[in-house]
Amino acid sequence: MNEKRDGFGSKLGAIAAAAGSAVGLGNIYRFPCLAGENGGGAFLLIYVLIVLCLGIPIMMAEFYIGRRGGKNPVGSVKVLAPKTRWSLLGYVGILAAFTILAFYSTVSGWTLEYIYKALTNYFANKDIATIEAGFSEFHNNPFRPYLWQVTFMGLTAFIIFKGIKDGVEKYTKILMPALFVILIILCVKSLTLNGASEGLKFLFKPDFSKVDGTMILAALGQAFFSLSVGMGALITYGSYICKKDNLSTTSLSVVMTDTMVAILAGVIIFPAAFSFGIQPEAGPSLAFNTLPMIFNKMAGGYFFCIIFFILLAIAALTSTISLLEVIVTFLTEEHGLKRNTATWVGTLVSLFFGIFCTLSLRQDSVFVFGNLTFFDFMDKFSANILLPLGALCIVIFTAWKMGKASFYDEITNQNTLKVAVKGFIFFIIKYVAPFVIIAIFINQIFLS
Ligand code: PFF
């Protein structure tokens, strides 16, 4: 315990790791899916508003707790508010990490199956119906989805074993820029398809008749999920950020990167969906069926397809490592486990729940409650309940328990940095964010 604590080696490393956590399946797979189901442009607008107004301040609050407390979510809060119940806030985060990792590892596994399919040229000359049928067949296969899921968690654990600087930082710093380049290439391709403008209209033209409480909650949940806020991942990474780094510019860079990737993913998927006659409400099939179709039509598509799914897997990987890191840092610091043991425990427990998520997608599955599969339940429970609840606790703790002086001191690096809008940010953390989150919760309770 007295050994020197690991940490990020540079500001860029910290940004890459936090952006790696934020950019993931949530951007490329979940965002277009939700936007499609919630009317496109109106959802995007509300989403961007939430991200800008709430996302940046909440992210800063998380980094603040992490760097000031210097530990995992539970430990940091214990350091900042000793002998209080506030550490419960940290436990909400640990629960969220397990919940998200469970269904996230299912989808991450799919990315490996798709790399395999791309490598074997499976998509060549297949129409969309055949690709969709192949996707359902895969869910019902008794072996393959589990094999990929376990493999993916193995990769995640491999990086976590190596630590922060030599694992998390080293890998995210190489992989994130590569992801960006490929996304842009694909955007250009998608935009030049016939009928692309219809897709853009769908993504950017708001139809306000679709706006209701459920949709706003979905946008809020997605914003928190996509930014990785509300569960302590950024508290954990914050605890590894160097004392000299500027937390506000770090937060801004992470939020901008994340939002840009989500919009780029929409720009890839909707024009393609419209030009191939796929309904934008198609759900998961948007990313996993539509994209291979685009590649099918591209010159050099075989290679783009392989590279894209490799990069999708990598985006997922930089997120799963942040989720597992939350659990591992918690187990080592609060329960005295060695890093290796903690990695094993975290991996196996999340895999246990993850397998049930995967099983629940089988046609004959018993893990379905009403019309909600266990997979959907874990997704909705984390994004719509645990993350907003976690974020609520985080902002109340920061503003009402810790207070302005402590927050300013940390974000200005003990008054050595100028943060022009710190008063505004604190105002949002103290009054706006709690009010908005509670209002949306209440609205949801009365609506359902
Ligand atoms: N932000 C990730 C995504 O958009 O895919 C998901 C995620 C990762 C959520 C890590 C929460 C987290 F702690």
C-alpha cells in the first residue's frame, strides 16, 4: 500500500485515456440507435445541449473528486468527507461499472465476430436481409457469442494487468487517433452515396413533436453514458491525473472529442441507412448491418471493413478497460487485493453477469422479463437510473458538501491557473445540474 501510486505520464495521456473511456460503443452503436428511435434531429439537439451545459461541469466535478481524493470512487470520497455516508456515492459507481461491463462485453464480443466475418469476406455480395439473418443466427449460436465475449474480456484484463502508464495510457494513446482517421474516411464515403441528404436531414432537422419526458431522459442517460460520467470512471482516472494538469481544458477536450465522434457516427450511419432503405429505427442493426453494406459498395471495402471493425473493437476496448479499472482500483485500495487478483475477480464477476446478458438475446431465452431482455434491462438500468443517480450524488457532494473554495482550489491548481468561467461552472454544478436531473426523474416517474 505504501508503494508509489501509478499515474498518467502526460496530459495527453490523461486526455487520451479519458477520451478513450468516453468514446466507445456508446458513440458508434448506441447514439445512432437512440437518435433513430427518437426522431433524429430533435434528439441530437437536446443531446448536444445536455452535453455542453451539464456534461462539462459534471465531468469536472468527477475529476475534482478523483484528483483531490487521490483514490478510487469510494476511497476518494472517504478521504474528502471522512466518517460520513457519502462513500455510498462511490458504491453506486462500482455497481454501475459491473452493470455496464456486463452488457457492454456482450456487444464488444460482437465486434470480434464482425472482424472475423470481415476477414473471411462474409459480407461480399450479401444483401441486407441476409446480413440481418446472419446476425440473428449468431445470437442463437450456442458457442460463438460467448467465445468472443470471453476473449474480449481477456484482452481487457491483459491491459489492466499492465497498469496505468504501461497499460491504459500506452494503448489508448495509439488507438484513439487511428479511430478518428477511419471515421472521417467513412463519413466522406457515406456522404457521397445516393440519397445521403435524406439521412442528413433526418439527423440534423429537429422534429419537436417527438420531444417528451421519455425522450429527454433517454438523451440525458445517453449523454452520461457516452461521456462516462456518473459512475466514478472519471473519478478513478482523475486520481491518476498529474497535479499540474488543467482539469477544465482536459474536460473540454474529452467532451468535444466524444460529441464529435457521436455526430460523425450519425453522419456515417443515417445517410447509409436511407440510401439502402433501412429504417432509422432499426436499433442495433444500424451499426452491425448497415455498415457492412456500405463497405460492400466501396472500392477497397474489404480492407475498410476489417479496419473499421478492428477500430470499433478498439473503441470498445478503451472503454472496457476504464470500467474494469474502476473495479480493480476499488478492490486494491479498499479491500487490499493485489492488482492481479483484483483484475481476475473483476473480470470473472462481470463476465458472469455478461454471459446472462448474451444468453438473454437468444430466441428461446428465459432471461426476458415482459418484453425486456436481461441485456436491455442492464442497459436501461445503468444509463437511465444508475448514471443519472450517480451524477446527482456527485454534483451535490461537490457543491453542497465540499463547497466552492475546495473546488476552485483544485481546478485552478491551487490558484496557479486562471479558469475564467469557474463561477459559471460551479453555479451549474450547484443549482442547475441537480435541478435538471431531479426534474427529469420526477417527470419519468409520473409518466410511467
Ligand atoms: N462511454 C462509453 C461509451 O460511450 O461507449 C461507455 C462507458 C464507459 C460508460 C465507461 C461508463 C464508463 F465508465
